[in-house]
Amino acid sequence: MTKFGKLISLLGIVILLIIIAAFFSRDQIFKSFYKPTQTSLQEGIKTNKESAVEIVAENLQIPWEIAFLPDGDPEGAASQPYGAGLLVTERPGTLKRIGEDGRVYAIEGVRHTGEGGLLGMAIHPRFRDNRFVYLYLTTAVGNDLKNRVERYRLEDNRLSEKKIIIDGIPGAAYHDGGRIAFGPDDYLYITAGDAGNAELAQNIDSLAGKILRLKDDGSIPADNPFTSTGSAQAAAVYSYGHRNSQGLAWDDKGRLWATEHGRSGILSGLDELNLIEKGKNYGWPIIEGGEKKEGMETPFAQSGPDETWAPAGIAFLPARRSLGEGGDGSFFFGGLRGEALYEAKIISEKQVSLKVHFRNEFGRIRAVVLGPDGFLYITTSNTDGRGEPKENDDKIIRINPLIFREP
């Protein structure tokens, strides 16, 4: 064999060894894309104030959303410190009651693959009258993945009277959106990801890459911005140009805000906090981060190109005037890759100040909800294949918001 031939053979052996090593290390390589990046944000609270942090539930399977039944409802658990029944969705396809009962409801038709599965949940504003619970889930339709919202009646510890509120939302292993919430107008708002097809976010006739707005029975509000187009899909659209929004919350002025994942992979970062307005275009995939283009909205706040939050659930905590707090309150949102609870304090009509709490303490944080007791509730998401599970993960954690008060 010539020297050149020997060199080629040696190179082939080296490449083969690299491939074998990569195969056996694939889980570690995969997870390396989801490790926290460095942060430039002001550091906030750590868990040294242990009395302010309490584990409410543990050993959950990828909890995605939590919601509270009305205080005093017979389906609730009055003995709990939060004074109402607590429900949690688990991405593999179960709805679980937290408390003494611990009842589990298997949701039929859930296809748990990648980021898809049983995701968002919302309780009807008039639950005491109609018993309605809404769920967002991924399902298989032939060889395709689709997302939809279903409504159930929860009564006598049973789920019944299933009704599909909206279906045909494009699904995929990635970018399924999934957050649902009732707004101050009693309409249902839904985040739909771009399903890995970025161009759909700019297509009004597609439900992908949008925030949708419906009546509680799935019909279209007359004042939705695109009802005149003649397209059933466009009629459901409230805003568009979104990549993968996973958080919805309203401030005390009734304004809608949403978290949104920026680019991913080697070029990560550019995660967003957006102030959502009806009919507006939020730019994806044409503009990102601080870029500007006529007819498109830039984010109210964004992480920049070198830091990744992977923001998920979000909750608004009003300023507590009785404690001498100024400003217009704060949003708290979970960081998945950021492995932190982020606080965006509203400073003015055009500015928020950002802090990072509990960084690298609980792991990946998905849901963030303000409970009926005035405490914040968060879920970890360390069993989703991208985190490092801690003992008894995943968990629901209850946080006394007084610890965030500035001295």
C-alpha cells in the first residue's frame, strides 16, 4: 500500500472512531445545546430564604401547565394552603389533581413526541356555572402532527362532554406553542408555534406562528382583525409573525404580553418579551432581536444574541402599594435553557428592567402562575430530555412574592 493509501486508511479509522464516540455520547452532545448561557442581567433572589419557597408536588412527568379551580369549589381541596384545587398537565398525556385525592385523568389522542403532547390548560372564567376546562394537545392525523384545543366538563371527579374548540393547528416535533388563557374580555387566547416552518408565521391563512383569539365555544369574535379576508384560518388570528410563543399574561391595564423563543441551535439567543396588539406583525422570520422593518414590531425586551432565556410561562404581579412599591408591577417568566425565573419590572411605557432569580437552582422552569393566594407557582421541566433531573423531579414550587421586594 502506498503512503497515500495508508494515510487515507488511517483517516478513515479516525473518522470511524469519532462517529462511534459521538454515537455513544449523543445524549450528552444533545443536552449541550440546552445548557445555560452566560447572563449579563442583574442577579436577584437565591433560595437562602427557604421559608419563602415550598415544594407543593414532586415526581411529576414533564409538567407543562398548572391551573386553579375556584376557591371553595367542591372539586377543590380546601385543606391545601392555596385554598383551591390545583390541576397540572403532564406532557405525556395526563391531567393530574394535586392534593389528597391525587386523581389522574388520561387524555385520549395525545401524541407525545419532541416538544408536542399535552401542553396548555385554561379554566373557564365562569367555571362554577359551566365546569369547563380547556386543554391544548398534539395529536396524530394520518402521518401528520396537528395541535388542537379541546373543552371538557369536570364534574364529580370525571371529565366528560369533550368538544373540539379548534383543530388543524400545524404541529411538529418542535415549535408547537401551546399556551392558552382567557383574557379580560373572556375570550380564549392561544399561542401556536411555527411548527418548524418559519414562512408560515407570515402567512395569515395558516394558524402556525400566531396568537389566536376565539370565543369560549370556538366561534370567531366579530372584532378579530382579519375576519374580512374570507379565510376561516385568518379569522381566528389575533397577531402573527411569531416563532414559538409559550407564555401569555395581561397587566393591570388589560394589555396582553407574550414570551417568545428566538432562534435555536448554535446561533441561539434573541428571545423576546412582546407587548401584543391586535392585528400586528411581530416579524418572524424576517426580523429578529432589535431589527426593525416598516409594518413589523420589535420586542419590548429581548435577550440579545449571546444570551438564551428560552422563555416559557409568564405571570403578572401588580405593584403592592401597601408595601410602598412603585412602578407598574412586574412580569415573572420561566427560563428553560436559562434555568431561572426572570423578572421584567415595568419602568415606563417603553422600558422594563430585567433581573434573574434562582439561576441554576431549580433547573428548567416552564409554567409560572399567580395563585389565588397571591403566591407564585412554578413548574420545573428537568425530565423533558433536555435538563439534568434532580431528586424527585419534576416539581411544582410555591414562592412567596415578598422575597422579591426591593429593600
